[in-house]
Amino acid sequence: MNYTRLSVWKRFKYIINIPQSVRLVWHLMWDKRVPAANKGLFFIIVLLYLVIPTDLIPDFIPFIGEIDDLAVILFLLDQFIIRSPANIVADYIKENEKV
């Protein structure tokens, strides 16, 4: 399965399965074949987003204020997976499907 060729909706359904996507990202972060620049950029962007107090939509707006944080994190996960080598992602997806 080539993750980058999946439709946006199918990628969203994969990412929203939190245990599966976290397992995939965990493996990709520790795999030496994934470029360090990809890992570092992902880590820095997530860290900056969590540390900087500004939001796309302020948190005082009920429900929507919290959902934008989740949407950004899911988008970053998706982009990290897309930018990782496709053959490595495919191997880990097959491995995750067995679990």
C-alpha cells in the first residue's frame, strides 16, 4: 500500500486511528532510513505549535477552539508520513495491520 497515493479521505481515516498512526510515527521516528531532516522538522514544528500560545482559532470558542489543535496535529502527522520514504511507510503499515 502506497500511503501517498491514497485519497485524502483514506489518509484521514488511517491517521484518525490514533493507536495505528502513533505506532507508525513511532517506528518512523526511530528508523535510521528515514532522513534526520524529516524527523527534526516534524519534531520542531510540533514542539513549536504546542509551546507557542497563539491558536488558529481561540480556545474560548466552545468545541471549535479545541478541534483546531487536533486538526493541526493530524495534518502534521500526515505530512510527516508523506515525506517519509514510501517503501518504509508501506513496510510499517503492513506490520501494523498484523497487530
